[in-house]
Amino acid sequence: MAAAEEKKRVFIKTYGCQMNVYDSERMTDALAADGYVSTQKVEEADLVLLNTCHIREKAAEKVYSELGRIRVMKEDAARSGRQVMVGVTGCVAQAEGAEIARRAPVVDLVVGPQSYQHLPRLLKEAASGRRAIETEFAIEQKFDTLPAATKAQTRARGVTAFLTIQEGCDKFCTFCVVPYTRGAEVSRAAEAILKEAQRLGDAGVRELTLLGQNVNAWHGDGTDGRSWGLGELLYRLAEIPGLDRLRYTTSHPRDMDQALIAAHGDLPALMPYLHLPVQSGADRILAAMNRKHGSDDYLRLVDRIRAARPDIALSSDFIVGFPGESDAEFEATMRLIETVGYAAAYSFKYSPRPGTPAALRDDMVSEAVMSERLQRLQALVAAQQTAFNRQAVGTVVDVLFEKPGRMAGQIMGRTPYLQAVAVEAGPERIGTIGRVAIDGLGTNSLFGSLAGAQPRPEAPMARNATAAETAP
Ligand code: 5AD
Ligand code: SF4
């Protein structure tokens, strides 16, 4: 085997969602099997990969400016006789393969998200001077053909892990590029998922987040001969030793079935936090977005989920300024937020994406109106988030310690509700779950102290801020 200093180095920059984070890890594993070690320093890399995001225009443009910087670096390296290969992967690669080749001659390979299992071959092709572009939607499932991480690689990534169980989307929301960049909905086989989860549990992972563009559309043949949905899969995952915490993201309201809702009530390992994007609170806009549900359907669903798990924390995505959105329709979104009471939310100005139906509309909302709406919506969500976090102060909660804090003597962890907590404690506690008394509220995290052997009784975690608490 080659000595470490002879090994090639790969630098991967990841943009966008958690599925890209998972993909980058799997590419790292595949390249490791091919003799690459990963580096955090782009200037010492022999291979630079940008794993890109195409969801909004800004995300896609970032890639081209980064490629400009990389070109300078690659030319410098070439002058000192060192070959640097540059690849673009992810959703920009899928959507704009040929365009990247035209706009950025620095790029040696372009690989779409369904073709990572071919990376080693494509690299060889590109190294021989032939530019490699591969954006086919392959028939085989990439994750089941890519080499798995070793125990040491998994350990080095920490005590929380992602696992992609589903990719692609058949929903075709009219604003969204995902059905075009990630292709049709595909579920990974239950057996392969359980095997990987077991492997992660064996390697010391304590918290597993299942990923998918429509993760709750996951379905497959169960190991008991029946057909399973995500609910059934979660019951099996909850039996795996070591995996004390389970989460999943991102869900579509239409795919929250009864078994999944019941799992939230039944499984202590299934954390009481759910990202359930609604996008808008106005029925006409929801219909124009092709979301396949109205605002009432969403509110009734939230009630059913809260009936199963009263303390569940909810988050959502919102788009402001979808074409044609009136003031009254924006106010309907604000009212929905007040009614639900969120622990967190992500919100965006509508961004027209090439190839999507909404981009063809001629009733765009002006930039100024979008900015004003976004600001108001974000202020409301921030107030709800603060109210939600404030409720934790004075309670004792289980915290999974994940990493050292920024201050010496501090470690960082998360509550079941995904709140970050800084605690004065030694690094030996990382990877354990401890009782923590929450005694303060910072800007980005809670502060707490170890509750010791005699924990105070847990104060009931009040549900999120309600309409009454946040209404003006
Ligand atoms: N413009 C603005 N936001 C978008 N999103 C997806 N497509 C667009 C777009 N064209 C947002 C949605 C989605 C999240 C991942 O990104 O809110 O849930
Ligand atoms: Fe995009 Fe809608 Fe599919 Fe989500 S459900 S990935 S927003 S098309």
C-alpha cells in the first residue's frame, strides 16, 4: 500500500441540503477505496469536487464564482508541475452539465447525483485528458454499489449520522427543480437501510437522521414479507442497539400516514421534532404551487400529530412572493404561522428556476415586496423560536453531547427538540446522553449544567407558542 504522503488528496466542498452532505461522505468513502485521503485545505488537493445545489438561483451562481477562484489555483499548481483535477457534482451538475462545460473550462468532470458510483472510472477518463460528463439517471442504486465507510471513518464523523433512504421526487411543486435534478422518487431497500443503520450503530453513532427529498414517501418490502412505509421502518430501526435517537427529514404533508403518526406516539427513540414544510398558508397559492393540500388539511394534520406526541416541535419552509401572491395571501401565511407555532422555520424569496412551470408566469412579485414580506415573516418566526426556547429554561432535558464547544471546558449537544446546548463538561462525555438543567438562553444556543445523579423532575415541555401567545 502507498505511504500516506504518496496518496492523492481530495477536497470536497458541499453546498445545499443534508442529502448533499451524505453524498459527499459517500463520495469520500468511494474515493478512499480508490486511494484518496481527504483534506480540509483546498490548496493542497489533487482533486477538488464542488457538490452543488440548484434549488435557488443564488445557490447555483455561487458555484461559478467558486470555480473562478479554483481556476487561479489550478493554474498556479500547473506552473509548479502539479496536476489538479476539478469536478462539479450534485444538482448544478445534473441541471447544467453542458453549460458548466461551456462556462467553466477549468472543470474536468461533471457528475450528476445518480452517478457517483462511477466516480473512480470517470476520474481515470478525465485524467487521460478527456473531459468526463455523466448525468444519466442510472438504473442501479448508487448507495448499494458505493463502498461503505470503515468503522474508523464513521467514528471520525462523530456521534450523529445521516442515512439517505429515499431520493427524488414525483410531486412536481411548480416552483421546484428537484424532480428534474434528482429524478423520480426511488426508495432504498429496507434490508440495505437496516444493514447500514446497524453498521452505524456498531460504530458508535447515537443519533441517526434518515434523509430523503420526500423521506416519508419511502416504501418498500419489509423484512417480514409485508409492505412497509416509513412508520414501519422506524419501528425496526428503533430496535437497533446504540441508535438512541432517530429523526427524519424532509417530509411532505401528503405522505404523513397513520403508521408514521403513531410511531411518534409510540417510539421514545423517535425525537419530538418534525420538519413539515407547508410553503404558504393561502389555498389559492398552495394550489398554484401544486402542493396537493390546502391550509386546513395541514392544520388538521398538525393536530393529529400533536395528539400523538403533544410536545412535538415543528418546523417548516416558506416561500414568500410566489408569482401572483397578494397581500391578503401573504397575511394568510402569517396567520397559519401564528396558529401552528413553530420552533424554527426556513424562509425564502421565490426564485424562478429554469424548466419549472412557475418560472413561466408573468405575474412575478416585485423584489421590494418580497423583501418586506420576508422580513415580517422572519421576525414572526424568530419571536416564536425565542418563545419556544425560553420555555426550556428551568427544565431538565436529555442532551446528546456531540462535540467540543467554542470555549475551553465546554461541550455542545442537542435536546430532543434539536436545540443546541452549551454545557460546562469534559470531552469524555461526548457521545453520551446526559440530564442537563437548562439555565440560560443565548442567541444561538441554550446554556445548561449537568443535572448530576439526582435529576430534578422534568418540567413538562409546553408545546410551541400558541396563537394566543404570539398574536399581536
Ligand atoms: N424559490 C424559493 N424557494 C424555493 N424552495 C424550493 N424551490 C424554491 C424556489 N424556486 C424552497 C422550498 C423548499 C426548500 C428546500 O427550498 O421552501 O421546501
Ligand atoms: Fe420540490 Fe415539492 Fe418535491 Fe419538495 S415535494 S422536492 S418542494 S417538488
